[in-house]
Amino acid sequence: MTTHWILGPGAIGRLLAHSLAPFAEVALIGRRDLPAQQRLTTPEGEVRVQHLTSFTVVHFAVDAPEPPAFVHITTKAMSAEAALESLASLIPPSTPLVLWQNGFLSQPRITQAWPGPVLCATTTEGAYLTGDDGVVHAGRGHTFVGDLNNQHGELAKTLAELLTQAGLTATAVTDIRQRLWQKLAVNAAINPLVALNGVRNGELRGEAYSDRVVAVVKEVAAIMLAEGIAPPNNGQGEAAWLALVWQVVESTANNKASMLQDIEAKRPTERGAILGPLIESAERHGLACHKLQALNDDIGLLEAIY
Ligand code: KPL
């Protein structure tokens, strides 16, 4: 059995731990200990209780176990580098990492800094926590795995096969950068607007917001073109991006987007990983990004208040 450490016991981290536990040795690593008995509610409503090993980084530092085959980092985007730093001295530098973050901030940085293989994962699995001992797998999705420099295809394949065996359908891909930017584009069009206005995703279709979505997508589409990111679904330019955004708004109409949840809970948002790379790219390519900049500033103001 391979050993997988999961750094960041949030919803995706715990879903991953529950899913992998029957097939691999799993340890959840966080800032505090979690109850050993952990409950998973499946999308079909079945409840499964499993013993999951959890450690704090401090515990690991005192009593270092055998090095793992994979370290999954499942923290929020802005915490990924600090989380890795807290563990880096405890694992061989050749250890493969798997980054599960949204946006495109920690992935290029960690890929450049970490000597071993760095895989990136992007997933549409839906999950949320119900306290210290519970996670609900709200909806099944698909996970894509690959590395930014396409040097670790076999490793990505091995991981995708294990994830699929564990019930999280996954595919190894050679275009993970494209896929990360595509998800970022959709998140940029939806998350800041719903977070600032305190509305569920579906409300963006209404008169009050739809023109603003179109205006944001216009900026995003120009940036994607400059970054060499192909429009989704073999479509053309702005229209294809807009169609994808409306499709996601429709299929997640009842969702409270993650950025809205962060604002409501007075947590830092992932704006730096979602809006940050877009604004930085626009500046680099001399493109206008007034709407994106305004959204970033407004979210920043909200974060500063709490
Ligand atoms: O990924 C999402 C998020 O909430 O972060 C979207 C696609 C906006 C769905 O809610």
C-alpha cells in the first residue's frame, strides 16, 4: 500500500482521505487534531464511518514517520506555500506533490521551487464539511491530473488510476495549465460578483447582474487569448467563454459560491489566486482590466473590514 499525506483537512482533503483510505495508507495533516472516527455521506445519502489517522505538523516534527509516496496539498490557494513550508523539512525533496488549489497562483510557484515532481489537480467533485467529524460528498464530478511542464505523465497516470479506483473518477492530461486557467476564468466571472452582492450563482442570470457578467467575461476572454488558452468546447472567443459561464451558472444555480462562503465567514478569499493572475496577465499584455481590478479592489475592501 502506498502512503498518502493530505495536508489541509478541508472538504476536498477529507473526501480524498475517505476515498483513498481503503486502498492506501492515509494521514490527514492539519493545524489541530481531528476526531479519529470520521463520517462520509455519499451523494446517494449513504453514511460511512471510517477511522482516519490525523496528525498536526508539530506531531510529525517530533515523531517523523516513513516518508509518503504522495503529499496532497488541499489547503486554500493562498495557504498552499506556507503549508508546504511547514512540512518540507520532514519529507525527502524528491517526494511527489499533488496541488488541489483553485486559480493559478501556488501551482507555478511550487512547480518552480520544489525539486520533486509536482502534479496539479482540478476537480469538479462537490463536498462540504459538517463539523470536525463529517464531510458530505454532495455531487460526483471529474478530476484531471497533470504537471505544468509535462514531465511526469506516468506519475499522473498512476495517481489518476488510484483516484478512479477510489471512486473519484480521474484522467491524466497533458493540458493541465489550460484546464486550470479555464476553471479560473469561470471562477473570475462568477465568484467575485456573487460574493460582493451576497447572492446565489443563479441570480447572475437576472437583469441586475447579467450585463456585469458579460463585461467581466469580455475582459477575461481577451486575457485568455493573450495567454494562449483555447476557448472552451471548441468554441470561438468571447462567445464560447460566455456560454461556458452561463452553463456553470445554470448547473450551480443554487450554490453559494466558495468566495461568498468565505466572505460570510469572514475568511480571506481566493481573490489573489483567481483575480490576481488575470490582472497580472492583463498588465503584462497591455490589456484593459478595469472590471477585474474593481472587483479585486472591492473584495479587498471587504476583507480589510473584517
Ligand atoms: O467553483 C465554484 C466556486 O464556488 O468556487 C463555482 C463554479 C463558482 C460554483 O459555485
